Amino acid sequence: MLTALILICSLATTPDIRDCSRNNAVDVMYTPVESANPATCFMHGQAYLASTDIGRNLTNKEEVKVVCTRKQAAENQGPAFAQRPAPSVQ
């Protein structure tokens, strides 16, 4: 079974979306839905992101990368949802 890994990356740090990874993403999410089909997994990832505040508040300086991975591999990667840090006030 596959689950979608959703990465939100800043174009300032990763101008090439191919370089976007779990290690340099601003936000990392996994969908709670599993799929046996990679195309369905990808569509579920897009829909899941669109239903979140993060998905609705993307800036033009952020890119989205959806990667479908085996559920076992995803479980070994850590928490299913990582919030972006609160902005610092100066």
C-alpha cells in the first residue's frame, strides 16, 4: 500500500523542485489514506493538501512535491504532520 508524502518547499532554498526533500522542506505531511495505485495516491495527496490551511495559504514562493511511498517506509520517517515554525517577531 502507498501513502502520499507531501513536501512544501521554499523556492529560496530549493529553486529546483527535484531537490526538495523531507530534510529541507518547510512543511511535511503524510496522507492518512492508503492506495494501491500510484496515480490514486498522487490525487489523494493533492486533495488532502488542498483541504488543509497550509494548502490554502501557499505563497508564490513555495512549491509542492507529492511523492508516493510504501506505508512501511513512511511510518519509519517520523510524525505524519509537521507544522511550520511560527514566524519570529522582530
